[in-house]
Amino acid sequence: MERNSTFLEILGKRVRFLRKQKGLSILDLSIEAGINRNYLCDLEKGRRNPTVLILNQICGALNISLSYLFEGIDVIV
């Protein structure tokens, strides 16, 4: 369970970093991605385990690929 939590925290930090890099607020990104603002906030804090579809929506809103989202994130086995 701890490994999953760590991965989700790293993923959330990556989403937050990319969002800020694009100059978007949580509200802006949530609207662009079509997801709930509170869900996105929880995701960025590592409290959510997003589906691939949600991640695809976020990537679309950030104009990045899924592979770019995971760039630099090591797989924890």
C-alpha cells in the first residue's frame, strides 16, 4: 500500500508541476479537462488513483502526451 501511495504522490506532484508550468490554476485545468476541481486537487495531493481516461483528459487539457506525463517517474515494483 505504501508503494502505491508514494507513486500517487509523485504522479500528483508531476501533474501540479505541469499545470503550473502552463500557468493554469486548478480551476482552469479542471474546466479544460472536464473534471471536478476537488478531484483534481486531491489527485495533485496523491489522494486519488486516477483512471487512464482521467489522465488522458488532463493530458489533453495540458496539450501533452501520456508518455510525457510519466516522463521521469520511475516505476515502483
